[in-house]
Amino acid sequence: MDNADLEKLKVAPGRLVPKFHAKVTEYTVTVASNVEEIKLTTLTSDGGASCMIKGDATSKTVKLVEGTTANIEVVVTAEDGQTTKTYSISIKRLSSSDACLSVLEVSAGKLQPSFSPSVLTYYCDLPSNLTTLSLRTKTEDPGMKTSLVGGAPLSSITLSPGLTVIEVSVTSPSGATNTVYTINAIRLQCPYVINLIEPSPKYTCTVCASILHCPCNVNGSDAPYCQKCLLELSRINKANPLTGSALGEGWLVINKSLDAELAGQKATCLTPCGKAEGLVGEIASLVAQQKKGEESSDSCADCGKKVPTGLLDVHKGLSCSSKISETLSKVEVNISGWQKRYINVSLPNDFEILLKKATELESQYQTALAQSSSADILELLSSIASCYATAINVKPKSTKGHIGLGLVMEELFYTEDLYGHKAVTAEDDSESDAERTSKEEEFLAICELHGVGASASLALQLKAVEAEYISLKEAGQTHRSEHVQSLYQWKSKKALQASKGSYSVDSESPLFRAKVKFEHAVSVDPTDHISCYHLGRLSLLLGETETAIKCLKAASSIKPTHTETILCLGLALSSSSASNAKVLLSHGLTSYLQQRENEATGVTNDSQAFLHGSNFWRPSNTLIGESLLTLANLGGQGFLSSSSCLVLASQLFSATPGLQKGSTIKQLLWIMLRGRAALLEKSLKEKSSQASTLCQQLSALISHCQLAPNEQLRELQMKVFENGVVLQPSNTMALCHLGNGQLQQFEATSANDWLKLAEKTFRAALACEGKDANSKDPPSQITEQNWWKKRTTPAQPAATGGGGGGGGAAAASKGGVQQSKSSTGTKATPAATKPQAVKPGASKPVPAPAKGRQPVKPAGAPVAGRGRGTAPSAAKTTGPGAPAGRGKTVATLGDLKSGQKQPQKATAPTASAGASKQPTDKPTSSEAKPTETVAENQPSKPAILNEVTYIPRLGLARSLAKQDCPKEECVSLYEEVIKMAGHIHDAYIELGDLLSKAEPIKAVDVYNKFPFSDPPSFDDAYLHGEIVRILMKGTLYDDPRLASSMIAMGRALGIGVLDRHVSTLEAKFKTAMLKQVYAGVHGKSVDDPDLQAFFKFKCWT
């Protein structure tokens, strides 16, 4: 009686979308441009029901108008006459000028986003071994013509080694319209190192030093990059990695022609299965076709366990259970307070059900990780932790619950460190941004009183604050001294947290809790190899090498074939047993590359690892990078040569795109720099003609990566910069790099010798301007320096190692992972108790401060964030009114003339590369220069003249500003910089700071010359703030610059920053100016009715 459903609904011609179902009431139909009418067929489910056509038609034959849409409603009335249901049909008759696809499918991979006729651009990741692709297309109108731009058939599209841009053209029946659908098909990169038969710099990535994958370059620059490397660098710093110039619109240029050219080059590739040789475009396919043998094993006669082939001797000597007498220490297994908070009594009291539910939630978490909000992701992790904590409560003697909860705690760390999903704690809320900024400014002001700038090392700053505390206490100002002491403690605590980085292991940290649960798992069952492995792995990650070795030996003795344990054990033993480490690392890294090959060729893995701690072979695992550097330092093994390991290590930085700027990405950057440094040292030993290119690239990368400097990084960069000057002693940019490195050494040590060296180096750079950049005649200011004299002494041995910061690849062998972790700020002592250089990954100021702000540094010095308080740094832009150098070095190489090529490279010297830790600068009568090796049959290169830029002038000005000498030359240099590069904020800031003490009005004149942007930037606001501060302090209330600067400050930072100045001006009855300021900040006229009401309230009328 009340059934108002349709049993059948059809249209002819055409088809309903979606397919008809009685419960679905809305449909669409698209017909060709030549279809003039369409017929509807309906049948009710109940014979007593009736239906009626409404809308743009009243009969079952619907007339259609070309290019329009007809909306039809089929109203079904049930037999009772009361119940109705309406089926809506939207019928579109295409126009003869329409051109679109209804279906677009690829034979491999998956289109992103999913196909829609209105979306014209798609991306598709393809297996690395795929060489051809086919498309399936369909149109709603048979009169539309479909073809591939370029004329190739849709059924067989030849793929480039990296990016293939496929354009499908659709032409309308009338021929008036043409629509192009674009598919950016990207073949995944072959995981093994591909070597060209005829190597060329134009086919080598500037960042990772591997053969190019999806070649691209920065607009206006010829330097080649892998696309993912360049995109990752641009996320860290929005500037050209080599020149430092800001990235403008359309900065990324995809080099399709170079990709096609590269595809035809002959190359070889070494794999565990042998050597593949062929064209670059086919070599990944040849590698995939190699016959893969099953992993073989041998039986240990002593313990009877299976051991991977080739590791039997190592197993017997290290981890054979018949010979291991040492047992792992046990801890008391108790339930701590944080674990109790995760126990959920409402969950089932069944251990297996709880584990199954946790696994299901882990799968949901992995899916949500890239899509959901932080709150949803953290809630999922909390639910997973509740399942495991409750399971432990149900069955405390099972290791599965303890391991699962430990992995979840570790995942909390990775969720924040890699993706930025952080749970807000009470401690985080206890201090506002304004309070932190206020304390930071007061701390820096006290440092300034004692002659210590904002860019000085933390140890010197703490000493300055301590001196202020002592002086106040001796003067009897107890209250003030206690406040200064609280500032000291606050800064010390912040420094300790920063120095530890995200790998802090205090009792509240996720990694500490993870380690506790792994210890509990080992205590519950010391014979469980997974428990021993996870405890050993995490201990190795935290730099606890002795504990790691014990646990990993135990895990290996229980299950010798566990490849993750094999690799970790090899890395842990690298400093104590090099021969064993080499064998273990080679085996483990072979497994890693085979896993990567499976991913690249689309081979699915049966065992799913949803959490980062259980997915050891992910590229973001820093232990992989450390293992590659260590094996390279040990000389490589088999197909994993030293060079291959270094290239693979350098690739890890860009292997996982989109990571947050946490501890992990900083460690991957540090690994990349060490790998590149080791490759540079290798090229110097081999006297390669590409040494100059490698040196230039590495110098620029050090500047670009924004790792805060520590002793190891400073040592590395000094070696690189000195190499650059030795290779090209008359190259202005190489000299500027060296000068900035010497300034960094002064900032870290306060040794005036470094300052004198920096001054000489910048004067040498100025002297070389306009001269041949390839000249081998070093300036006299360089030959006087002690490090140069050491490099020219014949008795000096050739440079070895991988470049400072742990000796390049050697870093991992000196103290294992613990050594490398210290370089990224993961293990450090409190700066308050033991002053020391801040480590990469921690916060560290940079040279030449300007009233609590860190200035733009010359290109070549490592980067540190700059800005007021703890505000995050922003990218540098060029042009009038744009901020300069926020969070990066002066990197102003980008201000060279557009299209200016870098100087040609010189060949490598035979002298060693070493940094002078204690500079001495006593001139001698003889000025020798390093011996050089000139490549035979090398064609003469045209002279390339050094550009005249502001970079050496700014560096020299900073060097002079820090010395006790007349400031006339310094002021003159700053003025030159402003004339040459008027957009550099820091030139104005530093010159104004130089003048403000003696002639504050002249400082205002300098600040006011800056070409401010509209709306004002944060850097602009700082200059305006200095103008306001000086004029207010001098009671120059009628200066017209005061009102305009207050307006700009309020627009950039908010009206609240002017409260103190407003109160002062109110007391001086400057109501007319106050009205002008308020109106300007809000972008309104003084006569605006709303503002007039406010002015009356403030009694300003």
C-alpha cells in the first residue's frame, strides 16, 4: 500500500550514473552533442502505484537543447495516495564545442587525484623497472577525438628514467575546442647506485651527488638537481641552494630534455646479483630482471642454529649461544604512573582480543597519519597504548604487551619529530610566547651590558649573566640579583632541552618510557630475540653503545638470521671490531637495498609494520645513514663500494619528503653533509678535475642547510672552505666562504686571532674583485695566514677522512652512533654547568648581532634562526622592502647579476685539508702556494671575472665592527652595502646599531632609508621599532617619522605592541598624533565614525 519505489528506471540513449537502485534517488546522464531527445522507461515496484514526470519535461520523451542540462523528476505515488518518492535525473546534452574525457586510466600505478573530467592535471608513481605505459581513454561523445600530444600511440608510451609528462589532447566534434589532460608519470628511483660510463657534471645532482632523477634546476641557474632533493631543500630554506637568492614565482624548472638525454646514456649498476649494464632508461629494468637467489644459510656446529652464509665465522666469534656466558641484567617490572593512566578497564579482559584490536588501530593510525588532524592521530595512539597497557595488566608475563607499549611510546616521539603532531602539556601552556620573548630580550640586554652580543656562544652569554648576578649581589640589590638568577636558570633549562634535541631521555620523555618497556620485556623473557633487539636498537639510537652491544649480541645468539639485528650489531661494533663490523654492515645494508628494490618495483611486503619503531628499513631511520657512512669509512664491501655508500647516505635526506624540521631531519642533513665531505676528500686524493665543483657545492649546502654550528660542524666547514680557497685562491666567493667561517670561529671562541684572519680574508676577496676567478695567484692576505703555510709545507700528509664533524664517514667509527648523535644535539651536558658550543640541531646564534636580533650572515656560514625572541624564522626575499636573511646566512650570492655563471673550477691540490684550531698569523718572508695537478689534455678555459658584490664588504664591515678600532671605514663599508643591496635589512640594523650610541638621530636616518614594503614585514617592523625607540627615548615626539613608524609597527605586529608608547604620548597630550596612529593601523580615516566613538571614549577629541 505504501510502496513508492521504482523497480526499473532506464534512459535511451545514455546511461544512469550511478547504476539504478530503488533506494538511490539522484542520477546524472550525459549524452552526445547530436542527441536531440532521450526516452525514459519507468516501472513501479507496486502495480497499484503511479508515477508522473515533472521538471523540464512532462512526458517520457525529453527534448534536449545542445549544451544545456535538463532536470527531470519522476514522482512515484504509492497506492495509498499519501506516500511519494521523487527520483531526480540531471540530463546533460554536450555541446559540439565540448571536449572532455569520461574515462582516463593507466596500465600501472594509480592516478592522484582520482580521475574527474573537470580535473586536468594528475600525478602517478610508477615502478622503477617499468619502461612503457599504456592509457585507456573514453569520451561521452563519439565525435570527440583523442590523441597523445607528440603523436605516440596511447597503447605504448615510452617512459623516461624519472619524470615523463604525458599529455592527452581531446578535440571537440566541431574542432573549436581542445582540452589537454596532463599526467606527470614518475618512475621511482632505482635503489642502487648507477654509474655512467662517461660521467658528466651535468648528469650529477648538486645535492646527493648521484645520477639525476627527475632533473630540474632553479630558474636562472644551470646547476642540476634531482627534483626531490631541490624540493626538500626549498622546504628548509626558501632560497637558491647555491646562490642564496630568494625563490620567486616559477622558480622550479623541470628539465625534460635533460631527462630524455640522460635516458640514452650508457651506465652500469652493481647489485648483490652482479653487474647490470645498459642505457640509463633501461637499467632499472635490467636490475629487476637479474636472477634473485634465495637467501642461503649455514648451520653452526656449536649451537645448531641457522646463520646467514658468510657470517658463520663472525657468529662463532661474537654471538654463538654456546660461547656466550654473559646474561642481560634484569630490572624490576613494575607499573609506573604513566602506564596506569593508559589502562582502560572498559576494554575486554582478553589478552589476544586486546592485541588484535591494537593491530587494527595501528592500521588505522598509519592511514590517518597523512590525512587527519593532530588531535585525531594522538587520540589513535592513545587508544593503541590503552590496548597494550590493559593487555599487560591482563598478562604481565608476556613480552608482546611490553614491546607493543614500548613501540607506541617511541611512536609518540616520531609523530612529533617527523610530522609535528605534538600533544600540548601543562608545561607547554605554562609560559606564553610573550613571556618567552620578554625573557629572551631581557637576557640578551644583560649580555649586551657586559659586551657579549646576541650571536655569541651560549657559554659566553651565561658567563655575562653570571657576572651581572655577582655584581648585583655585591651591590646589595638582592631582589634584582634573584631575578637575574632566575633568568640564568631559565636560559640554562632551555639550552639543555635544545642541546638534547628531541632525543631527550628524561623520565617524562617518550623515548625513556619506550626504553623502560623494552627493558621490562627483556626482564620478562631474556630469550625473546625481539625484546633484546628493540632494547639494543633503541640504546644504539640513544648512543648507549655498551648496552646496545650486549642486547644485540643476545638477540643475534637467539636468532642469527634476523637482519635488523645484524646491521645494528655491525654499527655498534664499528669502533671496537672493524673487521666484524664490516661484514655485518655489508650483509645488513644488502638487505636494506633489497627491501628498497622491492618497494621501487612494486613488490608487496607480506609483513606490515605500522609503527616507525617496527619499520627498521625506512629511509628516515638515521641508523641506516650512520651504517652507510661507517661502511664507507671501512672501505666498503663487495658491490657496496666506499663511493656508493657515500652517495646512498647522501640520498637519505630526500628519500622521505615532507618531514618536519625536527631532530631526525637535522640528523639526515648532517649525514648528507658528512657524506658529501667524504666524497670531496676522495676527489682531492684522486686529484679529480671535479674537486672544485664538489667544494663549491658543499660550501653552499653547509650555508643552506641551517644546522646550528658546533665544534664538529665548524671543523668540517673550515676544511671545506680552506679547500675551496686552495683550489681557487682568487675566487671571491671561495674567499668569502672562508672569511665567514673564520668569523664563526671567533663567535664560538672569542679569540681575536680569528677576527684578524677574517678581516684579511675579506680584504683579499675585495682585492680579487674584477680579476680572473680561475687565477692560481693567491692574494698576499691569504699567504700570510698560518693555515695556508701548513698546507704548502711538503711534509704535510694528504688529507684523510670525510671532513670534520666526526671525520665525514669516519664519524660513525669514532664512538659509533653516539659520536654522530652529539653532532645533532641528541646527547649533551647542560650549558649551565659546562659551557660548550651548541650542537647542530640545537639553537645557536650567529655572528654580528643587531640589538637582540641575529643578522643575515655572509654565504658560507652555517645558518641559525634570526628574529626577535623565539619567533620562527622566515624565508629571505629580494627586492625593495623584502626581509633579508631571516633564518639564513647572508647568502647574498643571489644578488649577482641574473644569469651570471659561477667561476670555472680548478683542479685539486695535493696538499691536505685541515682546519687550524688555534690560528696564528705571523708573517714570514716566503709566500709559497700549494702544488697543483693539472689534468692532461684539459682545454684552456675562458677567463671568468669575479663579480663586484656587497658580500665581502658586509663581511669586512662586521669584522671591523667587532674590533677596537676607528669606525669610519666600517661605516663606509656598510653604506656601500646599502647602495649595492638596498634590500638587506641587516646592513641597516648593524649600521644603525653602530651609530646609535654616539649619534642616535643618524641611526634613525639610516633606518628610515630602508625601502619598506607594504604591508610591512616582520623585519620591517624591527627597523620601525628601532626608530620609535630612539625617538621616544629622545622625546622627539613631533618628528614625523615617529607616527609613520608606529603605524607600520602596529600593522605588522598588532596594536598591542604600542601600548607603552601610547601611554607616554597620552601623558604628553599628543592626542592628534595618537588619532593618526590608530587610524593608520586600522587602515581608516581619522574621521571614521567608529574611530570617532573610540576617540571620545579615550578623551582624545
